[in-house]
Amino acid sequence: MKYDEFPIAILLLFAGIILFFSCTEETELKQPKDAVYTTITDTNFERALIALDIDTEKEEDGKILTSDISQVSALDISGRNISSLAGIEEFTDLETLNVAKNKLTQLELDQLTALTSLDVSGNALTSLDISQLTLLEVMIINNNPDLHCVYISENQSVAIVTKDDHQNLASDDCKTQEAFIRIDDENFEKQLIALGIDSDGTVNQQLLREDAIAVTKLSLTVATGSSAAIKIKDLTGIEAFVNLTELYVGNHLLDVLSLAANTQLTTLDAGINNLKQIELSTNKNLEVLSLLANELSTIDLSENKRLKEIDLSVNDLSSIEGLNEAVKLTTLNLSFNLLETVSVSLPLLETLSVENNTLKALDVRDTPLLKSLNARVNSITALDVTNHKALETLILSANEIETINLNNNVNLELLWISSNHLTGLDVSSLSKLYNITVDRNPDLDCIQIASGQAIASIGKEDRQEFREGGCSEGAEEYITIPDENFERMMVLFLDDSDGLINQKILRSDAEQIITLDLRQSSTANEAVKIKDLAGIEGFVNLEKLYVENNLLESLDLSKNTNLTTLHLQGNLLTNLDVSANTQLKDTNFSDNWLESINLGSNTNYTSLFLHNNKLQTVDVSAQSALKDLFLQDNALESVNLSANLAHLYLQDNQLTKLDVSTLAELTTLFVKRNAGLNCIKIFDGQNFTSLSTDSHQALNVNCD
């Protein structure tokens, strides 16, 4: 080194030393030598403190300045996936602590004596000691399945406590509390002793938890007529019977029954109690449920999808939620309730009883295996059982039924249909029928049977006759035709043999007619158009009926069960029921004022013309052969479609949703002028040879 370079090197050395001590001094100013830390072992706990700006160093280093903790009075670290709260003991100024929905298995709170509010719900705690928290006013401990006891100090009182039924607060040893469960009801405990379940054999309001855990079947039902003095009012403690699969607790005095912890239950019989409500959402394994003779006004069975047998008779039920979710159901008893409508879609149902309700409508069309139906004492006006070939017992007494088609019920053995409004009844196809009652049907004089048909037990009035070969034989010679234009058409085409406009036609004339053409041109004078088709019921062999461009406002074709062709377009019909006309194939119901239509379960339709009506909803899901569906120019808000449709016309309606993703055969789709319809759900790769949509209507595989 040259001598003239030495001063420069010395200067650089001194500058470095000065810079080092300057940085060291600055670091020490930021982090004093006497800084005190609190250890935080759980990374998620520390991250939560950083996120809340409590940990000012904002480093995940397993510690926090103790000075940061001071004066923290409220801490909400719920839902942070925390497993340990080691370090919380230093938060001594905390008044409110929320650690809900974490993974805590233990929690030490002795040092947090300022706490007034504590939420530890939704963790995995097995023990909790709050005996030092004398200021605590609010405590939430529910949803800790293994937390049975919370230790408190003697005379300690917490104003608001949210807990589960199995959780207790105890000032004595919690280990003792956990070993035992509390049995408040003396009669409950006496029965447990009598059954050998309560092993100490003493009525002391407690039961060893291990005794309860060992039980899988518990039979507590007492005999009818038993003294109230021996009946159970409170089933507290049942929550400890966690392995219980069968519970029988009939004929007691229970107002409340909580079975949330008994998730293994497959059978529950709590009939003849005072239950006003019951929650069964956690009892997903239930197969047999009997709650007869209680005071239930509603029940939700949405989560009980494994049910096979249900008895809810003799309650105050006006609604049942989720009933059709129980697709394995075979037996259902809803009798003696307050139900106004019942619609069951249960593919395995065999026995249904709905007697003594206030039913105005009963829909059982989607119960093809039904063998027994009891619907007596209701206000039912019509019932479709044409899809029930397995039906053996049908009890419909004391309703308001005017007509019923039993032609397909070939296995029917018992029919009680007295006290209705029947005008005719045909049981000629029921070769197995051995028991029938038909009395108190004022307008029913004749019941049609087959030649040689013998019915062992008959309940009828003297005036009522069972006649072989049909009820038209020997009956009135004429059928009344009140509409002059209807009869004039009959005379014109020589269908009315007397040639007179006299408001009647020979029954024999009507029975010979296979095709009846009553159509008018669209420009015909209203004076010649038909307004009333009364008398059509006498045309029992009619197969084809054309009555378009007339003035019909109503039409009853329930007796014309041979119809295959029906053209009604251009009338004033508001409602149409063709459920009894199961042979129909060729139809046109367009250009009316239809607000509702009942197509029944007829699977012959390949085309349906329903355009230019006032329909708000249409269900053609049962019409499995349907290919062409014309529904344009209606007021449709919803539509339930047939799976095999090829051509669908829905333009000029009020649809907001449309799902055609299940219609693999669909090639034509018209949906223009549905202002609220923005998305049409299709399947991936679905193509249309003819498609008509508005610019705002998108085709998408996901319209959610």
C-alpha cells in the first residue's frame, strides 16, 4: 500500500465502524433489550392475532410482544382452525372471548378473571373450568360433543347459557358428573331399574353413563289404562343412550321429546303422549315411526329418507314436509288429522290410510303398488285409481264422489263407497270383488256387473239393483239433450231416429254412435253453435268426438271411456278433465280459455295441442310417448315436461326458468317472447335442428 493511499483506507474503516454502531443503536431503539414476549405455539392463533393487528411485529415467529396483549378487552378468533390457545392466559384484560368453530380440545381460562362473555361452541373440548371467572355473564358451549360437564364454583351463576341437552354445569367433581347422567323423572328411572338397566338399583336421579351406552333397545311403553302416577313426563337423560336403535315410549305424558343425540335410532314409537312438536332431522336412520295420538300440527320428515312405516294418525296435522322423500315407504297412516290435500309420490307404498281428515283432493297416481286405500269421511269429489292394478281394498265412504273408473282395478276385493254422490257404478271387470257397500248414494239405482259375477257380501238399499249386461238395459228409453243445436245436429245427420227437436234422443240411438261430428266453421253464426253437451254421457260407445268452434264452457266426458279422438278447439272451456279417457290418442284442445287441464296417466298421447289458452302451469311428465307439445300463447309460469319430447313450442308465455337438459330427443325448441326467461338449461353438446329464441335468451349447461 502506498503511503498516499493510507489516509483514505483509514477513513473508510472508521466510516464502517460508525455505520455499524449506528444501525445497532437503531435496532435496539426499536427492540429494547428488556422486551418481554408471550409464546404463541399455534400458528393459526398467531396468524389471527396478526390479522387483527394485535401482533404488531406481524411475523410468524411463535411469539408476541406481551405489551401488545395488554389492554385487549375483546378478542374474536372464531373459525380460524386453531388447535391450541397456549398464550391466552396472558390476555388478562379480556372481557369478551369468542373462539367458536375451531379445533380446541382443551382450554385454560383461570387467569382471565375479567371475562364477562365466552363463546367456545363448535370445538372438541372434553372439559372446561370456569370456576375462577366470577364476572362471567354469558357462556356458549354447545356443539362440543364430548363436553359433558363444565366446572363452576359454588353459588356461581351465569345469566345466559347456551348448551346442549347432554351438558351440565357442576360445582362438584366433573369426573363424577361425566360418569353419571341425570334422570329427572322418577318414573323414568323406576322403569330403568325394573328393566335392569340402572345397575345401582336406587332411585337417585342418576344413571351410570356406561349403563346407558350399553342399551340398544329400550321398551318403556305402559299399558292402556295405566295410572298417570306411573307415567313418564320427562325423558331427560335419553341423550346418553347413544347406541339406541329402538325406542318404545308409548302411553305416557311427554310434552317434549329431544332425540338429537340418538342418531342410531331405526324405530321410534312415542304414540299416545302430549307431543306438540318433534325434531327428527338428526335421526336419519329411522325406518319405523309411530307418533299416533299426540298433538302435532306439523312435522318435517325431509331428513328421514329411510322410513318404511309411518303412523301419524290422531294428531292435529295440517301439513307434512318432506313426506315424498321417503321413497322406501310401504305403510302410511295419516288418519284423523286436519289435512285438506294429500299428494303422495311413493313408488313402494302399499297401504295408505287418510280417513277422517278434511280432504278435498287426494292424489295417489304415483303409487303404483298400492294395495289398500282408506279415505273414508272426507270431502273428496274425484279420485283417479286407474294406475292401481294391485289395489285390493278401497274404502271411500262418506265423500262427495260423483264418478269413479274402476275398470283397471282387476284385483279389487273390497269396495266401500256408500254415502257419496254416485250416479253410476261399473264393477263388471272386478272378478275378485267379494265385499261391496253402495247404500246412501241417492242417484245410484243400478250397479253394472258381469254375467255370472257373484259378490258374497253386498250392502245396498232396496231400490238399488245389481244388473248383468249393463245398466242401460231396462233403464230409461231416452237421454235428455237440453241444447237445441246439439239435437239439431243429431237430427241433421240422422243420428236421432225420431227426427224431432224434442230435447231427447233414444238411448239405443246414442249407444250405436261411434263417431260424432258436431264441428262448426269458425265463421258460423253463434245462433247455431252448441253451448251445452249434456247428454253426451249416454254415448257410451263413442270413440271419436269433433266439437270444435262451438260455445262450450264446460264438458264432462267421464262416461265416454272409449274415446280415442277428441277435438275441442275454438270453444270457451276454462277447465278440462280427461283423466278418465285413458284411450285418447288424437286430441286438440287449443283456442279455448283453459286455466287447468287434467290429462291423467294416459300414455297414448304423441301430440298435444294446448296453444292459445290461459294455462299457468302444465304437467305432461306422465305422458311418456309424447313427442310434440304445442303450448304457445298461454300464461305459463312453469311446465313439467315429458322425457321423450322431440318438438316443443313455448313462445309467448311468462316462463322464467326452463330446463330441457334431460330431453335427449328434443330437436325443435321455440321460446321467443318469454320476457323473464334469460337462460335455458341444456346438456353439453345438445343441438337443435330448429331453434327460435330471443337475443336475451342464452343456452347454457348451468343456469343457476
